[in-house]
Amino acid sequence: MPSRPRSPFVRPIHARRLLAHALVVLALTTLLAPRFSLLAQTPAIADKTRGLEKRDGFVPLYWDPAAGKLWMEIPAALVGRELLYITGAPTGLGSNDIGLDRGQIGRERIVRFDRIGNKLLMVQPNYGFRSSDTSAAARRGVEESFALSTLWGFKVEAESNGAVLVDATDFAVRDVHDAIGALTRARQGTWRLDPSRSAVYPAGTKAFPRNSEIESQLTFTGENPGPWVRDIAPSPEALTMRERISLVALPEPGFKPRAFDPRAGFFSVDYMDFTAPLGADQVHRLIARHRLQKKDPRAAASEPVKPIVYYLDRGAPEPMRSAILEGARWWSQAFEAAGYKDAFRVELLPEGADPLDVRYNMIQWVHRFTRGWSYGNTVTDPRTGEIIKGHVTLGSERMRQDFLIAEGLLQPYKTGSEPATAAQAMALARLRQLAAHEVGHTLGLQHNYISSVAGRASVMDYPHPLVKLGPGGAIDLADAYAVGIGAWDKEAIRFGYSDFPPGADEPKALDRILAEARAKGLAFLTDQDARPPGSAHPSTHLWDNGADAVAELGRVMQVRRAALARFGDQAIRTGEPMALLEEVLVPLYLHHRYQVEAAVKVVGGQYYTYTLRGDGQEPVRPVPAAEQRRALAAVLATLAPRELAFPRALLARIPPRPSGYPEHRELFDKVTDPVFDAISPAGAAADMVAQLVLNPERAARLVQQHALDPSLPGLAEVIDNALDAGRLAPDDSYLAEVGMATQRAIVDRLMWLAQTARSPEVKAIATMKLRAFLAGLPLPDPAELAGAAEGSAHVMALAADVRRFLERPWDPQALPRPFTPPPGMPIGQEP
């Protein structure tokens, strides 16, 4: 069949279409060229890491020793998936005051690695705000209402099958644990990280099946390094320590969160639920606890699916090692009471194991320049409250302080060279209790400061050594510390770790456990009720003993009196400088400090509990008037000059300190350098009491309770009694001087109260009492000043200070600085 003739317009139209297509292709090629080029330039991970040292594990790591670089591979399964990011410090500075200890664990955060183009972002989702509604829209509404935190950004350097490789060197070599912040908060100078003296620490950079560890050695350089830095650094202008980043797999599914109950004594993990029904509590609270399940939940006693195992640092020497193991193992008694067999164990850390490896619950033995706090930290899943790792820090110097306390009480060196066996036994008994206490924190338990009134019912209290007087006033420390886990601890573990059979009403069963504890006379009150100087509960204290704080104060004063009367050369070994008697004397002289704090809380105190509606507990009631007045009298009796004066024979035994034994903060504040100050310690002890009695919060409660019930003591009555305790009466010149120091402390604290109290009525009453005090001072006749006694000078100076205060403007700098007693609790301040 013959072909049809072509139109003259066919070829040009076809050509134009071809040209258009070509232009489109050219444009697309131009636009996509960078992407094609990027893909072409991104090498495979195997090519990029060829020849490098690989640490294979949860997040594979590659070390390039030649370049000093660290590479990190994010497996395809981890891109966009959540994991834990934890910081820490494998090594410390050795200063309790600065607060950077060996083996310290920092904050744990959930993060994920999001890939955007050639960037990999480490993003922290916001788990503080959640939605209980399972719909995607409801959850998105909450997620998009609050900020995320992007903690780091990486450039993708290689990729293979969805896995990406990034340069982690800068990510590693930085101050992730905020050492600079700790130094700054401690006012130890101005510090910066010196990159030229910092590097990845390859020996500590490891990978395990469920966690990878990235460690760096960092050097901080400082200007004007403070005294605490100078105490511990070989060259104080440069501090070198190691910091660590841990990337940890989140726990496997199967953990069942347990609701928080304020009566149970557990720490809480909280978040806000923005889709909670109206009328429901918007804040969800879960307890923090380890995963523990029975093999047979129906059995009264069953072995666990997997036990909780703690490991002790092999650096703890004997006999401390055995004491720590024994004390920590006490918790097995509590888990047995909760229905488990062999559910809690404590063993020595395997040789070569890393204490910061998340697989090991650790008890570390840590050294510092000064004594300080021990503590228990955890790595906890913020989604559920599951404790993934417990980490206990025990300060070695604390045991030496307990030994020093025992030396002062026992004065054990009769010949001067024999071993202080009883003193060592007391220190080891305290270490057992301390090990159990800190492990308890890592099991999820808070302090329980009311347990001492129930016969030492909890190792989660702070126990003072129970010192008894034997025949002839001999000191008996045989029962200084309790042995074994307490009755409250068993009930708390039952609440937190009981595994109920299928179909059980868990909330009802948990409530029954707490009701049974109350029926046994066991209760729980914690830090907020005990630590503040103005706290109110008459039975909730740190470092106390006995059910009656006032009676115990009287007994403690008897012990102190007897020990001070005998104190002398037998408190130190033969060959030691006699000046070292002061070291041993300090804790003995202040032996009553904590029981005073316990007894003073009876004044203006109130009994209360963490009661819930319907649980049958009495919410609050005031301490009866007679108990309050008895407590006030006992506390003020400790201010008597004969209680605060040192035995004269003792003063003749303490010479100035020799060369090589400089002054330090564990000694009395003194104004008589270089000789021992016989008066300033009395002023410090008096001020310690005066500031407790005249505490602003306690003063306001006294005003309130007297208004509600005039039969209860009021502030005016308490001030009158305090001023009476400072009256100058003794004829003995030394006792008179001690009395002047006491009176000065009381009047100065009354002026502080009148100035700093938030309550207008407290200010008014304190000011009125100052005016009355001024009017009643026995001022000498001006014509007789030339022959006036030294006591007249004290009275005139006191009158001048009070008059200046009342006339305003008040200058706090014009008041004499109170003498500060040496540190009490492990140190004088909390970290």
C-alpha cells in the first residue's frame, strides 16, 4: 500500500517536542546532580573504616590511632529508634566539696538518631508530657505542643544498607559531665576545656551487646584556682580527668510499672498526661524499682526469673570489703519477706569488668581528700520507672571519721600502742549499715527519718551511734549500730517488689501492705520533714536515737559529760603530737549536736503523716504543751556554762600545733592563735542551739499555735526562756566568760530573727523582746567605768549593738560574725 504524503508541518513539531524533552531532562539532571554526586561521593562503611580498630557491639565504634579520631556506626535498626544516653565520670577530682567523684553517673536521657539528608541528629523526645490516649492525633497534639531537645548533630561520612558512619571525635572530646559547671558552682576559679590537652581515651572506649562506652581524657585550665582545687591537684592550674558517654539499649518489653504511693517510701518518676479525663490526676507518678518477677507468681515463695545482683569494687580492702558485702547482703532478708528465694545477691566485681558497664549494679569504694557523703544513684528508664543500673558510691574517709568518734568516746590507748579494737568494731558496724543504706537508695527507696522512733526500723534512716554508760561511767559501744535490715525496709520492699498472681487486685493488695505496716507501728517521713532547721515533726530527725527525743537528749548529755570528764592523753597513740588531742575532742565536744536538733523540733511541733483520704490516719495534731515546754527546757539546759566549758585539766594538755600539722576545717574556730581557744567553741555551740530555737519558721508556728490554743507556748514565752538561759550568773571567771559568749549568741540570733523573719508578727515580738532586754540590762554607772569588771564591757557592747539595731538602718555587717562549729554530718554542707 503506497505511503501517505507527509505534511510539511510534521517534522518541525516533532523537533520542537524533542527539544522540549531534552530541556526537561537537562533541567532535572542539573537539579539532581548534587544528590547523585553526594551518593557517588559517600563511601561504604567498610571502605571508610578499613584498617581501623573496631569495637563491635550495640553501637559499633572504630578507633583511628594515627589520626586520633573516633568513628561511630549507627546500625540501620537504630536510626529513628530510641535508646538511652548517659554521661559519667570514670575518674574524679578527689574533692567532696567540688562534687566530681570517681565512677559518678550523670543524667540519663532517652534519645534517637534522626537522619535528615546528610545529617544525623541526636534528638531527645520530651517524656515529661505525654498522652494516655492511644490515637495518633491525640499523641501528636501533645508532642507538637512542647519542645524537643537536639543534643548533637553529625555529618554522615559513609553508609551501607541503611547504617551510617559519623565522626564522633568532637562528640566525645567535650565536657559532657559538666565538670566546668561543678567547679564554677564551687567557686573554684574560672575554667575552660583545653582541646590541645584533651583526646579520646581508647582504653575506656568499648562496646558491649547492649551498651557502648565512649571515653575521653579532658584537661581543664583555670585562672585563680580555689583552695579545694589546690588541695587535690598536683598542679592546680591544670585538672585532668576522664568523662564518658554511654549509649544503652532500652529494656526489653515486659516490665510492669507500679503506681507511686506517698506512704510507701519509694522515689517517683513523674510525667503530665494532657489527655487525662477531667477530674483525674493529670500528673502520673510511678515508683522507681528494678525488674523482678517470680518464676511462679502463685507460690508464696519462689525463685526469681532473674535475680538482682550487685557487684563490689575490688579496690575496697579488708576488713572494709567484708563489712560492705555483709551489710549490702542484708537486703536479701527483705526480698525473702516479699516472697522470693535467692532474689538478691552481692558479689565481687569480675576481674576486668568495667564499673560503668550498664550490666553491672555497682558498689564503688571512692577516695577523697576530705570525708564526705556516700550516695546511691541509678540509671532509670524515664518511661516506666524501671531501674536499669544501681550505682553506689561509698567514701572511704567517712569510716575514718566514725573511728575518730569512737576514739574520743573510748580513749582506747591505755598504754599508747595497743590496737583500738572496739573503735574499729564500731566503725565497721557503721560501714555495714551505710552499705545497706546506699544500696537501698538504688533499689528505689527514699530516706525514712521517722524509723528511729520505732526501734531502728529502717536502714534508710541516718543513725547516730547508740552510746551507753556502763559501770563507773565506762563507755559501751557494743550496740552502737543495729544489725540487719529493718522492719520498715521489709514492708517497703514488699510494696515495691511483690509479684502478685494473675487476676489479683494489685492496688488493693498494695494498700493492704501499707495498712499492715501501720498496724505494726511503722511509718514513713522523709527529707522534707527532717532536714530543714525549721522542720516540725517531733519524731522525724537525722542522726538521732530513741522514741523520746527529749529523754534521749538528756541521756546523750550524760554520755558527753562522762566522756569529757575522762578525756586526756589516752585518746591518741604514743608518739603522736599532743596537739592532735583537738582532732579527737571536736566530735566529742559536739556529741549532742544532732539530738539538740531532734529535741528542738518538739517546740512548736506537730504530729502528722502522709495520709490519704479514707486510710484512717490522723492528718495532724499539735505536740501537747507539757511536751513542748519539757523540750525547750532540755534544749536550753545545754547552754549552761558548766556544760559548755572545757575541763581545766584538759586545757593544760593541748599545746599549739607543731610544724607539719597545719590548721584545717575539722578543728574549732579560734581567735587565740596559735594557742587553743577555750571560749570560742562554747560560742559556736551556743549559736548552734540559738539558731535552732529562734528559727524563723519555728517562730511563726509558735505565734500561730498560741493563737489557735493559748495553752500552747507562744513565741514570747520561748524568747523569754532563751534570754533567761543566757543570763550572767557564774562567779567563776572562766564560766562567766563562757556565759558571755552564750548570751552574745542568743541576742545576736534574736536580732537576726527580728530582721529576717517573713512573718510581721514574728518581727514585732522579737523587736519588742529586744527592747525589753535592753531596758533590763544592768549597765554600769559612767562614773564607775574605770574600775568596772570585764563583764561590764560585755554588757555595754551588747547594749550598744541592740540599740544600734533598734534605731535602724540595720547593717548586718555590724553584728559580730558567729563562730561556726566544725563540720558535722559527713561534711558541713550538702552537695
